[in-house]
Amino acid sequence: LQPMDDFSVRGVLQAVTPVFPRHYVVMEVQGNLLPGEREKVLKRFNASCFKKTARVMMGEPPEEFKASQHEVLRKAKQQKADSAWKAKKAEKLRKKQAAERAKKVAEQRKEAVERRQKLIEEGKKKREELEAKKKAEAEAKKKAEEGEKEGEKEEEAEKKEDEEMKAEEEKKEDEDEEEDEAEEEEPEEPEEPAPKEELTAEEKALTFRPSEVPDLAPLVLSSTFTKFSVPKKDEGFDDIRYEWDKAAQAEQYVKQWIQDKKINSRVEELKPSAWFRTRVQEWQKSVAQWKQKQTEYTASVSKKQSERASKKGARERNAVKLAALAAAKAKADEARKEKGTEPTEKELEAETKAAEAAEAAKKKEAEEVEKEAEEIEAEERADADFKTLDIFGAEDIDDVGGGLPLFKDFQQDDWTLMGLLFELNLLIHAFAHDVDDAERPGIHLSHLAFYYKKYYNKDLNPKDFGVEKLEDVVDLVGSRIVYLTPKEVLATQLDGEFESLGVFPKLVELARRDRRLRADLGEETAVLKFTRNAGGGGGGGAGATLGCGSATTTGGTGTCGVSPGGAERSALPPVAAALRVTPPGRPSFGNTATWPASGNLGSHVTSYAWGCPREFNWTANSTGCPMCQGFCTKFLWMKTSDPQSVLDCAHSKNP
């Protein structure tokens, strides 16, 4: 009915009922639990003929009510079991009837085959009899004198044949009777009795039977349940009757129910605050600075390696040159000795200058070698100190000693894990800040994905982090930092505001070392298995992703913003020079080689080259790495003889 569907009849009733003195029962689940809605209803019945009574049924119900609920639950369970039993019985009968029909069809087919075979045999027999009869008539002429005797033989043969046919028919009838008896003797399966359902111990412990249709829509309930309360006389009631628990107990019951509900219900209307956005911006700025510092450190390492390789080559070339000069001098001396001549004053002066230059070069080379050895020794000491570093004792994570940043060995998964740690920690504090309700203990595990999506605008999928469940995602960041309470509420030991965000790189570096140690011991679960879609990403809150992002393609140096860590870096050989790209011109390799207008990169590099593993054939108008959409500082080294042979590529490991 249209008036019922659009609730127009409700407005009519609300207008008419206060005029006619009657007994009315106002049944409103939401309205009767909200003080404001109760007052609105009572104001409509201001006439003196109405006595406004509230009957409150809260708390522990009487046994009669529990019994009635259990009986309704049992009947529903019995009805469901009866339906299943009837369906099973009908299915069994259907299968039986189908089997009987199939058996009958098979018998009919068998009888048809037997009849057809019998007709064939009878026809064959008649033909044989006819041929025998003709043959007998032909022979009768020759044996006329023995006609009587032959007649007797024929009679005996016919009599014998009749007896054989009669015996076969009797045998067949006996077999048919035996088959019918076997069919009649086949016992029928006993019919399964109808089930009788009883409540389990868990069902008997229920006070209220569960309903498939909720009394209130989830969205309506989540936005109003915090205002629920028991009726008060100052709202306009003449009398309040508590049918189950008394007033104080009923009021406490409502408060406890609301508190429990706050744990398991979502705040649908919650919106991220400006405080949250400020924390996110601070985090993104810090992460960008850390990544830039890592890039600069990696570039400085590669530059040192390149310079040392260049100096080593220069020393080798100088040694070859000096050896050649010494050989030439020895040859000249030998020639003069054979001729018996002495060197001229000019030749002696030239030899003296050459010897002095060679001595100066050797001295300078010795100084360079000594200085380089000292630098290498200092770097080795810094690396050794880094391995035994007291992580939480480091005051400056950008330089923990020897110019080494604490995060120098971070890979994509480490940045992602750090971002996840920050995001979960901030989410806990932002929720408490924005909800501003001391009775809400925090985010329940079942709602973690909902609030993560609401605050960070991206999904939290456990499979992106190589795990199956959300609790496993929480465990990834360490049970001592962000963890679940016994009630499965997300909690943290970290503050929401920091003087320095450096605690997060410290925690992740500590976890990285622990994972590496466990991996070296053969523990496969110690290896992170994040996918490209994994959240966190080090950016926290902006949906940022690691790996190659968009790079500047005009007016500046393009960069992925991520460099290989220590494992990849330590495996790299000496290189000619670090790649520096300034679009749209052609990049160069310093004095070692020049970038070609087209063709393969490797064929134009005399030693080893840095480059992007995603693109080998660059042109003057190239937009850059197709992965990065720009020029990339990811590292690759290749042999000149085989440019396609990628020996170590951080980019391809973590695309």
C-alpha cells in the first residue's frame, strides 16, 4: 500500500491519536532510546486524560522470557531441520523412482532384443525345415519301398523335437520366475525418521534469539547509539516501571552496552582532522629528505669508486710510460756504447729532467696511494663501526659516523615497512584525537581496513605485504611497538607527536638487521615479500609508492629518488663515471665516452657504465626510462662486450 510504503499514514496517526482518548502503545526502537525523541512523543499527549507510562525492559530478563526465546529458537531450528529432512527424503525418492524407470527401460530393451533374436532364430529354423522337407521329398522317390519305415522315423523325430522345445520353454519360465522372486525379495531401505532438534549449550546461553534482520540499520545505529539512555521522569513521564532490572542496574546495563558497542562499531561520519594532515606533511617532508640523503651518499660512493678507478688507470698508464722511457734510454745507451760515443750535454740535461720528473711522479703517486689507503682504511673503520652501532644511541641519523646515514642500506621493502609503522601509529593517535571520546579504547582489528582507507585513501590488503590476515600485518611492524590488545584493539607504545621522526628509521634499521641475521641462519619467514601494491611506501598518508616515480624531464636532472643499498652497491665494479642527465640534451660519461645519437649504449662505453636497465636504445629525443617516465639514476653495470648482460640491477630487483 502506498500510504504504508511512504509512511504518510504514520503522519496521520500521529496527528489523530492525541485527539481520541484511547490506550496507545508507542513501539519505536530508536525513538524510545533517545531522550529527545521521547520528549517529542510525550508532548503530543498533553491532555489530562492520558497517563504517560514508560515500561523499561533492560538487563537480565526473567526465566519465562528466556524460555520463550529458547522455544522460538528451537522451533526455528526444528523447522530448518524438517525442511532439510523433507528435501533429503524427496531427493531419495526421486533417485529411487529414476532408478526404477531406468531398470524398467533396460528390461524393455532386453525383452525387445530377445524377441528380435527369437524371430531371427525361428525364421532360420523354418528355412532349414523347408530345405529338409524338399530334400526328404526328393529322396522319397528313391525309397518308395521304405516309405512306411521312413514315416515312422519322421514321427519319432518330430516327437523328439517337440519334447526339446517344451523343455526349453519350461526352463525359460523357471528362470523368469526366479528373476521375479529375486526382485520381490530385494529389501527396501528403512525410512530415516524425522529429526528432533534440541538446543546446544551455546544456544541455551543466549538471552535473545538472533535475528537475520536488524532492528536498526548499521549506519543509523552507529550514529545514534552513544546517546541511548533509560527514561527519566523529567522528560514528562507520569510513571516509569522497570520490568526486569531496577533503575540503577538498567542504567548501568545501558552504559556497559554502549561501551562494548564502541569497541565493535565504526564511526561512519568520522573525518581526518587538520592535526592528522599536518603530521602527514611533516612525515612526507622527512622521508623525502632521508631518501635524498641516501641518494647523495650512494652518488658519493660511486664517485669515489670512479675516481679511484680513474687514478688507478692513470698510475698504470704512467707506469707503462715510465717503463717505455727507461727502455728507450737503455736502448740509446747501448747504441752509444756500441759506437763508443758519449751523450751530448743536451741529452744529459734531457735525461736529468726526465729522471727528476719520473721521481716527482713516483713521489706524487706514492702520496696519492698512501692517501687513498688512509681513506679506504677510514671507510672500512666506518663500516665496521656501523655494523656494531648502538642504533638508539645515534644522535644524527643522517650521519652516524664517517658520513654514513643510518638508512644507507634501506631497500624498497624497508621504506615500505617504515611507512606502514608510521601510518599505523599515527592512525591510532589520529583516531583518538578526532573521535575525542575517552570511552572509545581505539580501533578494533575488524575495522582497521575501514579507517585506514578513510584516513589514507588507499586499501590495506594483507596479501600486498605477503601475509594472509590483518593481524599478521600488525605483527610485521613488531609486537613491541604497534600491537593488539586482548580485545583485539590496536595499540601503540609510541607517541603521536615527536620532536624528531628519527625513531622510525631506527626501529626499521633494527628490524632489518634482525631479519638479515635470521635469513642468514636459514629462516625463510625472515624475508619480506611485499608487492608493488603494498601500502606504507614511506610516504604515509598520500598514497605514495616506492620504486621509480615520475621524474623531471625538462630543465633539471631526472631521478627515481631511490638508490641501491649496500648489498647491490658493494657488488658493483669500478665504473667510468656516474650518469648525469639533463634533458633534453644528450647525457655524457665525462671524458670516458660520449652518448651516441642512437644505437646501443654499451658499444660506446670503454669500461663500465651506469645506466637505466629499462632502456638500452636511447635517442636524442628520448623521453627517458619507460618505467620511470624520466631519466633514471637507478644503477646498472654491464660489460662492454655484452651490454645486454645485466650482472647486478637494483632497479630490476625492485621495479
